[in-house]
Amino acid sequence: MPKHYNPNDTYFRQAQKQGYRARSAFKLKEILKKFPTLLTKRKSNILDAGACPGSFLQVLGEESRGGKICGVDLQKIKPLPKNYPAELCLIQGDMFDTETEEAILGFFGDKKADLITSDMAPKTSGIKSVDQWRSIELNQRVLEICESLLKYNGNLVTKIFKGEDFEEFWVDEFRDRFEKAKTFKPRACRDRSVEMFLIGIGWKG
Ligand SMILES: C[S@@+](CC[C@H](N)C(=O)[O-])C[C@H]1O[C@@H](n2cnc3c(N)ncnc32)[C@H](O)[C@@H]1O
């Protein structure tokens, strides 16, 4: 029997209790624990695409030990507290726009990112195949962004909806662009959800 959908599940309650803006915080925590080499360098430059409401940013701040963190979203991200542990820039913009890319590079002082995270999700239409294809398009854009904004040997964590086009994207477009590439579904992703994360370690440029 499938479990009932429960928006107020354990992770939701934990997020509220621990002051995270969304339950997604636990997905990123789990990813960083499972793949510790994603974020080893002190003072990394990190781009978080699709950052609203900001729980990935909270976790990245805790884990990054300084550095510069840039959060971008179509929606306005509410400022984080003044004692945020890294230099932070919040941009309301579309990751498909070149102005957004320029603003990110400007903040990083024309240096590239050590780590890019993307939790971007399309506005869901309710039609599974359409939503999954849109998620692939977002990820194709993430790879384009890597070309202009990710350092050689940098790392990527990106969310994708697994569907019929996934395998082709994974094999033909994603896997070989990194020294090591893995798929991972954190326990904090809902059981019935088709979402999972692609982990790219060592961008070949
Ligand atoms: C699941 S939410 C992100 C949650 C966030 N990672 C957190 O931890 O709080 C997905 C976000 O992707 C954003 N998004 C979708 N398409 C985008 C685009 N083209 N450019 C920027 N953000 C986008 C949406 O506005 C939405 O806020």
C-alpha cells in the first residue's frame, strides 16, 4: 500500500525545529556527508541555482568555512541573518539570462565557482513526461552554466526528475564531463518522488 502524502513529515518538522527554511536542507546535508570531496576547500566560491527559500544556502554557509556564496532564484530570496558565515550575494534572476551569469561572475570577482548546486525545479504541469523533460532542460542549462562558471576540476550537485529521457541525458551529456559522476537519491526525498541528484566531481572543462 503506498504511503499517504504527508506535507508535515519528519523532515519538515525537523527543518522547522532546527530553523531551516525548507526540508531540502536535509537532502543537501546527506549529499555532502555521502560525497565529502564535494566541499573540501576552505573559502570556496559556491553558486546555488534555484535557491529560494534558502535552505541550501543555510547548509552551504555552515559547511563552507568562509568564501563567497551566491544564491540565484526567479523569486526574491529573503535575506539571511547578519551573522551568516560567508560573504553572500542574493540575485533575483533567471539562470537562462546572460545578465544573471554576468552578475554572478561580478560577485566572484571574475573567478569561477568551486562548487555549483542546483535544486532548480520546473513549475509542474501535472503531466509527468512534460515536467520530466523540463527538468532535463534545466539540467542542460546547468551544464552550460558550468562551462562559463565552474572551475576546471570543480564540482556539481544538481537535481533532476528521472523519466524516460533521463538515461540519454546522463550517458550522452552528463557523465563524461566529470572525472567521477554518480546518481544519488537522499532519504529526505519523498519516496514517491521522481527527483534525485546528479553528482559531478572534477569538471573536465
Ligand atoms: C525546490 S525550490 C529550491 C529550494 C531551495 N534549494 C532551498 O533549499 O530552499 C526550486 C526553485 O527553483 C527555482 N527556479 C526554477 N527555474 C529557475 C530558473 N530558470 N532560474 C532561477 N531559478 C529557478 C524556482 O523559482 C524555485 O524557487
